[in-house]
Amino acid sequence: MKLPNIGAYIEEQLNTIGIATYEQLKECGSKQAWLKIKGIDDSACINRLYALEGAIQGISKPQLSTEIKSELKEFYNAVKG
């Protein structure tokens, strides 16, 4: 899977949770994919969430809009406990 922000480590994690294609990642969405990754790797942080969203949008993490980052940060803070 050749996507922005997705290196071998995150790709391996995506494969482990059953996501092997861009279409599957897009259908799952960054939040749900991140939650599944968090279930197998407690070190998954907000940067991984940004990376997944950027991959879905086809852009690097720094290019995510302020609105998207804010929405993802709210989600992250709500679920991290």
C-alpha cells in the first residue's frame, strides 16, 4: 500500500487489523482504523491518527486542515481515557 504517511510499520499494523487496501482504509475511516490499531498497540498516538487521515486524503500530515486536526484531536482526547 503506497500511501502518504504509511510506512512499513503502520502498513503492518493495518494488515493485522484487516486493512490491506486504500479502499478498505477509506471505508473504515481514520478514527475506526486508529481505534483498531490502538487495540493492538497501546503506543498509538495522535500522530498515527493524523497519518491515517492524511493517507485517506492523499496528503502528508502537515497538510491536514486546521479543522480536520481539531476534529481528530477532539476525538483522540475523548477516547484516550
